[in-house]
Amino acid sequence: MICARFVSPSRKRQPPPEPLPEPEEKLVQFGSHMLAGTKRRLKQAAAREGRKQYETLHDAVTEYLARHHPELSED
């Protein structure tokens, strides 16, 4: 369920993206720090897409690595 305070009535809801495939690797817990506003926007974006925050963050990090460090790609 998406919290109403995170969804603007003027925005059209997009269909949820395809779920992540079953991980070939085990998920590991990850801890870090980020600015409060960034964390809030991550939470809102994940809620709007009907996803978990870690899924959205995983996609962002994977895209960053592919774009800026292609030599580290998963083979």
C-alpha cells in the first residue's frame, strides 16, 4: 500500500516495474549514510513504484557502476 502523502494527485501512477530476478548471489546487509532529503526521496520513489528501497538503490548503484566503471561489470 502506498502512503497517500507520498503520491501527488496530479501525477499519474506508473505501472510497477518488473520485479528483480531471483538473486544468484545472497543478499547482504549494507549500511551507510546519506542526506536526509535524499533518503526521503528514495523512500518516495520506491513507494511510487511499488518497490522496496533496497531494490531502487540496487538499480541506482548498478547503473552508476556500469556508466562510470564498466571494467567492474558483472560477467
